[in-house]
Amino acid sequence: MHNTRPDGMAGTDEPSGVDQVFLSLERELAVFLRRARATSGELARAVHPELESAAYGLLVRLADAGQQRATDLAGYFGVGKATMSRQLRALEDLGLIAREPDPADGRAVLVRLTDEGHDRFSCVRNSRRAQYARQLASWDRREVAELARLLHRLNGEQDAEEGCGAAPAAGKSDRAGRGDRGGDGGSAGNG
């Protein structure tokens, strides 16, 4: 369990000389990310019982950005072509994605959600958003918007620092950093 006071500041049992604000931030992010990783598996299984948690983020990306090349997906998630190919093959075997020739380049292939993949993913995503609404019901909508804005800013700054240049459009920041791209706790590189 994390040890923060109600005002968000770390308790007094910390070593002196430590920046308490950043120590508190580190603790809260660690709790958030631990929960996000655990939730990722639950979300993946809700989409399909055989879906790996790491592949959930691919569904998020395809739902948000539309069809893409596998190489673009690999670059977005910061994984190798072999890892991306394995994850896409698993999603295809489950009937959640399909591959089609790229009309702009006959040598390339585009990956898209199938109707079944879209329906299953949308159902889980809508359920997750309803859960967020229940959990944050006591928050003012401006506070929720501010949290989303700050997370978007943090993700954008991490993207810029890492040089990946894959910052999402405003309102589409469903991720918690490079290890958790894809929102709702899942990613091609994580889960």
C-alpha cells in the first residue's frame, strides 16, 4: 500500500534531503502503473479469453488510429518487427484483426480491426469508461479534465524525450508512457 498523506505529500518517515514532491509522485505513479498492468490482463481477457494482455494496446491503437502498417505499429510501440509480427499473428488467429494489401504500396500490408474485433473491443472499452465514471463520480468534471490534460502533457514530454514523436492528438492520450502505450493499461510492449 502506498504511504501518502491526504494532501498527497509523502509521510514524514522519508530520509532527509529527498525531494518529497517527486518522491510522492514516484509512489503514486508506481501504484497507478501496478494497477494498470493488472487491469490490462483483465481487459484483454474480457475482449477474448485467449488474448494476451500485451496485445490489448494494439487494439486500442487500431481503434483510435485506424488501419496501419505493421512497421508503423512496431515503431509506435517501440518493439521489433518479430515481436509485432507474433502479436499480430495471435490477434489474427483470434479473428480480431485482418491484414490487407496497402493500395498505396502493393508490397506493404495494412492491419485493421475486424468487425468482431471492433465490437468486442468497443464493448470492453465502453465498460471501462463507465467504470472510470463511477470511480470518479465524486470528482468535478474540471478535475477529470485536468487529470487527462496533465497525463497528456506527461506522455507528450516522455515522447519528446525518447524521440519517438508518436504523441496522440488531444483527447486521445490513453496511455501511461512508453511501457504502457495503448491505454487502459495495455500495450504491445507491456500489457
